[in-house]
Amino acid sequence: TTLRTKKLLRDIGLKLADTLPGVKPQLIRQAMGLNDLPEWLR
């Protein structure tokens, strides 16, 4: 389902954020917000 895909993308983004130094998880969560996804990902 698309909802599962959105969750997967968000989980991957959060995992990447945890491994990158100097990147605040809160900023990544905002960037990975569902409302900010491109139209073709909805």
C-alpha cells in the first residue's frame, strides 16, 4: 500500500539521519513529513 511505502521511506530517512553527523533528527522528521512528499509519491 502507499501508506506502507510512506512509512518505509520515513524509516529509511530517520535511519540515515541517525548515521549522519551534525544533522538534527527533528529537521529530518520535518523534511520527511508526509505533506512534503512529492506528488508522485502520494
